[in-house]
Amino acid sequence: MHEGIVTCSPSDGLGDVAAAMAEHAIHCVVAIDDGPPGADDDRLWGVVSDLDLMRGLGSPFELDAGNVAELVTSTVTRGDTLEHAAATMAGRRVAHLVVVDDGRPVGVLSTLDIARAISVADGISPASGTARWRPPIAAPVSCGSISKVGRKPTSRS
């Protein structure tokens, strides 16, 4: 679990949500209640995942976090087991669970967090596994304002 959370308001723009995800290298942002100051300031409202963000960015309408957030949010508590969390993720087909304490978000548990916990429990360090990162075959090619990795352009006659 990632202790602490990155939050947004349901009224925040998608650009702000994207900036928060990029700045913190995360795949979801927790939307909290946008109501008046008081006891319910930090109540869970929804979750905006990276996929929700992509769907929103493809819309012809100007959307905010509240328009794309998953409102039926899957949660666990600190006392729940990893097996319970994994079963919840599989059953709900989600990659993130909000960890709550008395209804208030205190962390986020991702599929990667569970994978790390399993590998540590099995005594496998990240460096000892068989999977390896491989660098791209060709240098990045610029396509307008978007840069992508691919083959070098060829000239056509």
C-alpha cells in the first residue's frame, strides 16, 4: 500500500488530474468530497484512474474529474489480507483499491503492490527475476509534438 494519497476535487479539470498523476508517477487519484469545510472534508467521493483519464481526454466535451471518476469505489481496510484485496480486485475488475479508515481514504493498494508483496514473500528480489527491461531498438523519432520510439524514417523514391 502507498501510505498517503494524492487527491483531487470532483471539480478539478482533467489537466490538473493528469499533472498530479505525472508528478507523483501514479495511476489513480482519489477524489474527495467537495462540500463545505467541516467534519466530512476528506470523505471518499470516487477514484480517477489513468484509463478513466484517457476516456475523458477523448471526449468532445470539456469534462472534469467528477465526470470521469468511478463513483462505486472498491475499498479495503488496513486489516484486510492481501488475498482478500486480490479477490476484490479480480471480482470488481479494478487495479486499485482505496484503503479506508473510518470511511476516510488513507492509502491506495494497486495490483503492483500485491505483486511486490508476493515476490518478497517468495524471497524473490526484483533483480533476481527472469524478466528484464530491454531498451528500444531504434532512437526516438519525433512526430510533430509527439515523440515515439520506432524505426528511422525511410525516404521513398
